[in-house]
Amino acid sequence: MKRSLVAALLLVAGLQAYAQEAPVPVGLQARIFIKVLLFDRSYERRAGDGIVVGVLYQEAFRRSYLAAEEFAKAANAAWADQAGSVPFRCVMIDVDGPSRLAESLPAAGVDILYVAPLRSYDVGKIAQASRQMRLPAYTGVPEYLDAGLGVSLDLRDEKPRILINLAASKESGAEYGSQLLSLARIVDGGERKKP
């Protein structure tokens, strides 16, 4: 009986460990990520006839779904406030859905990725797709930078701070200038470095 209880507790603890948290509120993430996008020198090339953000989430994981919904709503509002002349929309993509990322991202015409908190999912697969398809990837979960995503946020002295995995960002086609890089904390090779 004790072994069963211990095994059940370890399983629950393990599942919770895989569901990472975002330290910065989702609405604020959206506003900051829109600004980061506008500092990307590849933005004009990407914009073409508009910007499509693929919002990756897990429908069966309520926290992921709610974060994705909130991000899409806040990103649309932030875009209208900051760069409203270029068409912009968010497309919700369930990573556990029947379509593979390699099929669903091009089908949706995605230019940029936002990754909501995920549970028991290999974020490295998203990072690989980001690099192969040259799609910059943003997330509110700082640990996902270690898996190869490009930009995240954390808190320092209760203020949001931009984190950039510079190698991953370059491989995904982003071109951040020195002005943004001087404000960010650079992440290299899975280790976070101060600017």
C-alpha cells in the first residue's frame, strides 16, 4: 500500500515538473514580444502581406489553452496599438493535434511562433521546426530557451527582463540589433549569461 502511494506521488510530482510556469503575465508577454518583433531586422522581410503568429499550446492542458487564448487576444490588441498598418493574426495550433508541426505550420502560413506552457512535451521538437522553417520562436517559459527556443522573459527585481538565446534566434532567421541585445540577457548553449 505504501509503495503504491509513494509511486502515485512521484508520478504526480513528475508530471507537474514537466508543466513549466511563465513568471511574466501573459498579457505583458504579448506586449513585450510585439516590441521584440519590431526590433527584428528581418521583420519587414517577414511581414510581406501580414504577420501570422502560430500560437502553440495543448488543448487538453487547461493552463496551456488559457495562456494561448490570452496571448492571442493580447497580441492582437498590442499589434493594433503599436504597428497597426500591417495585417496581423494569431493562429491556434494544438501540438497534440492530429497534424504534425511540419505540416500544420506551413499550412497556416506561420511567420513566428509563440509557445505556451506545455506538459510532458519535447520542446526540442518545436525548436527544431523553428530552425528548419526559419521561424523565430517566443515563449513565456524561460526554461524553454534551454531546449532551443529563441526569446523568453523572466523577472528581475519584479520587472520583466528579455532573455535571448542568440544562437537559436540566428538559426531561426531573427536578426536582432545591438539596441535590443544591449537590453536583453543573452543565453548561450543552455547557460544564461549577463549582458
